[in-house]
Amino acid sequence: MALSSIRANVLPHRNSHLRFLSSVSTMKKGLVLGVYETEDESNVVLTPTATKYNALLNGKLVKNIVLIIVVMSTPGDCNTGNDSCPGSSGGLGEGSSKFSKHQQPTNVLQRMTGILEDKSNDYMCPICFDLIDTAYITRCGHTFCHNCIVKCLEIKDRCPKCSFTLSEQDIFPNFLLDELVSKYKTRTKGLAQLSSYAESGKYRTASNDSSTPASDGLRSIVAAESANLTLPDVNVMLEVLTQRKHLLEAETCTAQNKLLHEFLKHLLQQKEEQKNQLQKEVALIKKDMEEVENILKDVQSKCPRVEDVRKASENDTAQVSAIRREMLGLLDIIDSNMVKPSDKAAGGVDTFTNPSASQPSGSTLAIRRKRLHAHFDDFVQCYFDSRGKELLLGQKSQSQSEAQHGGVHSTNSGLDIFRENLVKFSRYNSLRPLATLNYSSDLFNNSTIVSSIEFDKDNEFFAIAGVTKRIKVFDYGAVIRDTVDIHYPCVEMVSSSKISCVSWNSFHKGMLASSDYEGTVTVWDASTGQRTKTFQEHEKRCWSVDFNDVDTRLIASGSDDARVKLWALNTDYSVASLEAKANVCCVKFNPRSSCHLAFGSADHCVHYYDLRNMKEALCIFKGHRKAVSYVKFINKEEIVSASTDSQLKMWNINNPLCLRSFVGHVNEKNFVGLATDGDYVACGSENNALYVYYKGLTKQLFSYKFDAVRSILELQDRREEDLNEFVSAVCWRQIAGPKIPKGQARVFWGLDETNYNGIAVVGLGKQNLGINKLEEIHEGKENVRAAAAVGCRALDEVEIKDIALETLGDAEAAAEGASLAAWLYQGCKNEEKKKKLPKISLYGDEGKAEWQVGTIKAQAQNWARELADTPANLMTPTIFSQRVSETLTNLGVNVQVHDKDWAEQKKMGSFLSVSRGSSEPPKFVEISYKGAEDPNAAPVTFVGKGVTFDAGGISIKPSAEMDEMRADMSGAACVAATLRAVAELKLKKNVVGLIPLTENLPSGHATKPGDLVRAMNGKTIIVDNTDAEGRLILADALCYAQEFNPRFILDIATLTGAMRVALSNSATGVFTNDGDLFDALRDAGTVTGDRVWRLPLWQHFTDEVTKKVKGADLNNIAKCKGGGSCTAAAFLREFVAKDTPWMHLDIAGVMGPAHDEVPYVPSGMTGRPTRTLIQFLQTLS
């Protein structure tokens, strides 16, 4: 069984590599561009830089972003008795399909070209994905362009298609194919035709004459008595008869003309009504035309004049000239569509000219116009359906509507609906295959019908299942990217019976359910390939199964036993059973409800139930002439159903009448598949074709006929009339139009082969976003950082290491996101195993200065990440001080490293008490940067906690996650990194950094719980918990900071686990005695996306560490439960002068791995909040 994936030439980014493309070039280049989110799915809004680049590519980028329809379909063979629908004319049983002589091509080759034109795969080079130029054939039988195969063999001596060993001596000219390619090019150049249709009819009328039989009674009397009549008698009789004759003639004439008058009266009334209706329709059409013309004129008025553009283009660069040429073309199209004043005066009616008559670029419009006229009758009905309200109520309702809106003309919703229908109808024009794979590995293809295809919740994997009793799960990205037609499943699950249907869970990634011919419903774990639950209550074949999207524990199944059963994942038996009157062929939950279910059955009806009242249906939809084989929800209120009467029907859950019937496909016997994406409906057909409908039209939009497959035993192709194959399953890959979701990327290949191998387009979310006051974050900048990170990682994953990135609307934020995402701590890995990190650069010259600032900030944070992630034995206090000294001294910063003797002279007893348990000597790093005009101006003083490894001392920590305590010096790393950025940015400020460095280990010399120590300011401290060591070393550092007469002091430390409990990794906790300082820091965090949050520093917490202490001034921990972060901050405040502004930052929650919660810092220690500190210093006056 062949499985085909049909779509346009656009691929979403997935985590798989292009193996062949990776071998073509040793150093590939990539580009990251941005696209904004819009309400209109058909409207693609690129960033200004991306817009310019799209113009250089002649619009190919936008063409590739706009996704064409995504449909998965499987052909089957109806001659062998496929899963025929109950109630259809066919029997039940297995099916066999034949192996195709020419399998469906993997049109991933066409996908890579970046254009929508049709090309023959027979004449396409598998390397450059273009028509073959100078064909050469290899010993293994594959043909390529001469230049392409030579370049490939220079890199790798194997065939790109089959990996056969080759050399340049093993390739030969293919003159016959060269001649065929030449003929093909000649033929396609002149291929143009228009189809016209004419209809004529003759109407004939015929009249049937009827004769009234004559009465002979009076004639007999006159004849018998004539001899007795006198002349007066005859005269009297003649007079009476004459009068009678006139009377009868008058009566006859009156009767005839009264009937005619009645007919003419009714005809006139009918025609008057039709005339009035036509007048209303004409008036409505003219009104709508006027409205549309005003819109177009408004668009034209906002466009620059052609003359102005041409004058401005005289001295342009080549890039700008290309953009202006595209603008001139667009202006010409707009001008050609608008009516000139003279034309309007002559015609008397507002009209539009035909642009295709004068503009070559109008060919696309001409094609759409041709398709429009092919469905003209459908559109007429659609137009008047959408405008019916105004036709019925007229202008009165319109004026009332305007009055309700305060005299303002309200939006013409009916016309907007029809415009939307028209746009969606004309958006796509064809289907094309992307890949083909086999459901069965059986070379003889016996019984390989695919009964069901479904995508998982993320549209990343799809499962196929059928009569081979196997469920195969494939990676969609890998299937589409692979240049070879042989695809292998990620996982394969084997059932005990033939499978009729599968359904993925919308919440649990790897969970799916299946139904089979034995009536069993099975729940599988696709990640392991194992059954997790089996339900066996159906007495006959089970046709359909479906997970509820709202309550994801619920499963529904329908069976030939005329029952719909409901199951729950947390029970072993059915939770409810719904009795139907006939075989149930399909079940489907309402996607927006946990308790509404529709099912189709062999009684020709669709039943819609509220599961809270299963005694009777909410609605029964009648209209099909045969069994209902499928039912799907278009949206929460509209249903589409399929039947073996060769019709699809659309229903509204609030109305039992059919809204629309879709006809064109053939379905009289088998299950042929049905799928919808909300606007379009796809189904299979028994003529082995796929049909696509738009929900607003009854006729098909287009169809795709699959080639017949055959067995390897069949030496000759079968005739068309002998084929019995059909499409047995259809599925949509749910991608909402052209939107690239915020924070996601798609990689496009072959758009700009000269400069970039791959182009990643990233979603930026909505345009012009600013600060979200509720979330306290600048959403626009954060979206740019995330998009830059995702784009760079997308290209990196496909082995593109030279990446250019546009500004994405904010060069600084883009540089931050890209640099942070591209960096990876690799430490002491073997050089062969180290990953090659991508080189990131700015595309173009726009925003160079801002890009440089963002790069400096990100590199500073990456340095903090490196210091924190280095193993503790390689980052001792001595090594840390050396690294910092070397780096900052090279930038002109003064660094002094003090030893233990110096600390003893300064009487830093609190600091030294922590170092007693370690053999590593403590260090105290003093960093001084003087950037202000007055070198003696009061400095900003930073203090960073530098415990290079914290085992907890005698109060030893649990072993779990103790390895992360190598990063207990993250506060020190942030201070050093901030000073590095300050020096590189040459900020006009004086800054001092103080870093006490030590290890906290247990030993015979270590400080014991209950010991007393004395700080530099003379205060005594009872150490009740040696694991609360950070505050002890910070106490002496804060005392020493007073000697610099600081402008303010800011200390930063991974101080308390309570902060991780309070704020998780969402923000840094801040305690301060100066509200203005915090406001400035909070504003900085809002801009950088690395937020801070203020916590209380009340006297209550100070009392807990001072007043409840016996025999000393303070205790290093509070006796009360809870409030650990607050009492720690209160402890530190005791070592800061009361008149000195001070802030304490507790970063225990943000220093560790973010687990993808920060998309541009994907793994390892984070180095937060380095950028916020830098931004804070930048904004200080």
C-alpha cells in the first residue's frame, strides 16, 4: 500500500538532519528572517529587512511561507473487498493492492525549488532540484547534472542516491536524456490554453387540439317536426337560436379571456415581484461594488505615485532598485484595476478594467478569474446567502444599524463573509505529492489497505494502521526531508487483529487508541510501543475510536453491535453505553466539549447526543441515502458527514436541515476517508483520487489522481478500466494557514543558492508589542530574543554553522537571543567530540551599534554561565580569582586578589569561619573600574557571593543535586561578568566589585553548629547552621564595602532555597531599603526579560535574627518557621550603614537550568541576571 503526503513546497522545522544536503557543502551559510503574526491568515507581514530580501528573491520567500493544503491520503483496492461500509453494496474482508511500477515520487525535490511551477521529476536533477543541465549517468544508473555530480564526487566518492562507490571515471554523458530535456523545455515554453464552454438549448412547444363531440338531440327533434313548422315558428326559432348563439359565444369568449386574464395577472404579479427582487439585488450589488471600489481607491491613494518612485530610483543601489521595480509593478497593477474618471463618465456605472489585457503580471488574476467563472453559480448562491439579511430587511435595517452605532457606518459583515469565502476559494489552485511510503514491507503487496492515518497533537508524528495488524509511527519531518523513497517508522506496534481506526490523545504526547475487527479498543504508548490498556466489551467489529479533546481521559468507540461505548483511562470497563438502532460506523467528539458526541450509522443518519442525557438525541440529521461512513467536526457548531451515496453533507448542530451537499467524488461501497481543517474538506474516492472541497461551495476545488500500483509479479501495466484501487484514508496536518507561530521557525532550502543554503523564517508574534504592565515584561523584545534563538538553533540542527541574522526589529535583543542560544558549555570534552558552535553575524548594516551592545551583554552572561558550570575542582577560589584577574586586567580594569592574611588583618572573622573546613585557601577579589569623568566620584559597589563549592559544612547537604552546588558562586560570576561588560561598553561610571571566595566543606577544622564568630564591624554571630554560609561571607564583604563611600551597595547571592520555592525560576527576589533603586532595577528587568520582584524587609524579620538570640548579637538563622529568604536579607542589613542605599538580590531560583522555560538559555547554568545588572547600570543617571 502506498501512502502519499500531499502539500506545497514548504516545510516546518523539525529536529532531523538533511543527510544528503549535509554532504554537499562543508561550510554552509544560513540566514534568519522574521515574520509577524496577523489576524488575517492570508496576509504575510515580514520585517522590513525580510521584505527587502523577499524582493531580491522576486517574492519566492512569501510564496513559500504561504502554505498550500496539507493532506495525507492512502490508495486502496476495492476489488479485494476492503473495509466496506455497513449497508453498502460491497462485502467485508481483506484487500490487496499492487506494487506500483512507478511509485508516487517524493516531490521533496520540487519542494526545495521554492516555486509553485510544475516540473517533471523525470527531468529533475536530485542534487540541485532543477531541470537537468548536461546530463551524465553513473555506473549505478542514476542521472545528474554534470556540474552537480562532479562537485559531489569531489567531496565524497559515492552516489548521492544509492551511496554506490564512484569516481569521476564512472560517469558518462546521457545524450538521449539531454534531447528529451530539450524537447520538454521547448514544449513547456509555449504551453498556454484557455477552456471555454458553450451551452445551447431549444425549447419547443406543442399544442393538443381537442374537439367537443356534437350533440344530435336538437337536430333530431327539428328534423322530425320540421314538416309541422310554420314560417312564424321558424322565424321565432331562428331568433331564439340566434340569441342563444350570441349568448353562448359571449360566454365562451368571456370564459376563455377571464382565464387568460387570470394567468396574465398572476404572471404580471410574479414578474413584478421578480423585478422588485432583481432591483433589490441590483441595488445591493451596486452598493457593494461601490464599497469595494472605495476600498481600492483608498488603497491607491495611500500608495506613492509611479512618477515619484521612478524619480527616486535614479541613484539607487542594486538592492534598492530591485525593491523599487517590484513596487512599480504593484503600482501598475493597482492603477490598471482602477477606473479612470473618463471611463466612469462614459459608462455611467462604476466598473473595473481587465488588468490581464495590458499587464503580464495579471496572469495570476486571470487564472483565478477562470476558476471563479467555473464555480460562478455556486458563488452567486453563496453571495446572496451571506447578504440575505439586507435583501430581506433592506436599507431600513442598515440605517437602524448605523443609528445603533452612533451614526457611524457599521462593518458590512455579510460582504466580509463573502469576501473571506472568495479569498479562501482562490488561495490554492492545485495539489502535489511530497512523499510516498509503503505501509507493508511485503513485496507481493497482499492485503495492505491503510484504514486510518492520524497526526499526533503537535503534528510532528503520524500513525498509519490497517489490515496488516500493525500501527506504524513516522516522523513527518524526516519523511518529507528524505531524498530516498524508503522510509522507516520510528516505532511499530503489532495488534492481534486488523485495525480499523486510530486516534491520538490531544494532551499526552505519545498516547493513542486503536479499534480493531475483533471489537477491541486498545490504548498504546507510542514512545515505548507497548499496550497500556485494553477494553473488550464490543460484541462485533469496532469501526471507530476517538479521544475527547477537552476531557482527555474519555474515549468513544462505535461498533457493528449497534452500540457506542464510552471508556475512561482510569477505569478498566466502559463508563457508559449508548444504544443505537443500527450498525455504528463512526464516532466523533465535539472538539470544544467534553459531553457532546456525534456518530453515523447504517440507518443513513447522523446522531448528535449530549452524554448527560443519552435517552434521546439532541438532533438527528437525515438526508443521506446510504450508510454514514464518517463524521467530522468542521468547528464546534458545524459537522461534515460522508456516506456511500457519493455525497458529503454539512450540518449545523442547531438545525436538522442540510446546509450544503458536496458532490464530485465516487463512493458507493468503501470507506474512503474524510478530513477537514476548519475551512476545507478532503475525502478519497473510488476512482483512486483525492478530492478537496471548500465548505462554502458544493463543487470540488480540485482533485489529484494517484497512479496505480502493481505487484512485482505483474509484468505489464494494467488498463485504466481494469483498476480497482481507491483512496482509503485521508488526514489533514493541522497548520493554520500561512502563520508561523510565535517562537517557531521553518527552514526553506534552495531560495538563494548563491548566498545562503538555508533560510529560517521565525515567528515574532504580533507587531509593535511593548511593555506588558501586568507581566512586567517588554513582550516585543522578548519575542525577538526567542525568535532569534529558535532561528539559529533551527539552522544549527541542520549543520549550518555560518548564520546571518537580521535585526528582527530590535538588533540588541536579536543579538542577545542568538548569542545566548548558540553558546554551549563543553568544558573539557575531547576535541573530536566537541560540537562546533555556529558563527553568528548581523545581516546588513542596519543596527550595527545596537547589535554590538547586545553581543557584549550576551557574551558577558555566557562568561558567567561558563564560570558557574565549570566543575568545582577546576574552579577553586584560586582559579576563579586568576580567571577574573586575567580577563578584566586585559580590559584595563584594576583587579586585586587578597589572601587569607589580608582578611585576618581586616578582622573578617565571619568570612574566614566558612573557609576553615577546606584545604583550599580563601581569596578576596577587589575589582575597580573608573569610567566617570571624576575618578573620585562615589562608586556603585557590587558584592557577589563566591562559594565555589558548598557541601553545607558540618550541616551537610543531602547528596541529591549536590553537584549543582558548584554554581553556588553564581553571584560572584554575575559581578565579574557585569564588570566585564561595563568595561567593554565603556560606561561613564565608577564601579567596584567585591567577591569573597571560599569553599564550604566539612572537616575536623570546620566551624561547628553553635560556634560564635565575630564580623568585621565587631558584631558577634552564633552559627547554628553551617549551611547558611553565604550570609556569613557577605557580612564581612558588606562591611568592607563601606570603606569606598559607595553611591549604593548591591549584593547578589544564591542565598536561600526558600527563594526557589517562592518565585521558582521566574524572577530574582529583591530586598532593599531604597524604593527608587528598586524601581530602576525593575524597569531594567522589564526590558531585558530577566525580571525581579521585591519582597518585604520588615522589622519582624530583623527581630527573628537579633532579639531571640542568647549570648550574641545575631544568629545566622531564624528560629521561626518560614520566611527564610526574608530573615536572611534582614541578617545582611545588619552589616550595612543605615544611611547607605542597599539592595540584596537572591538568585537561588534563577541560577540553575531553565528547562526550556527561557528559550534562549536552553541548558546548563543560566548566568542570570547579568544582563539586568548591565541594563540597570546603563540607565542610571
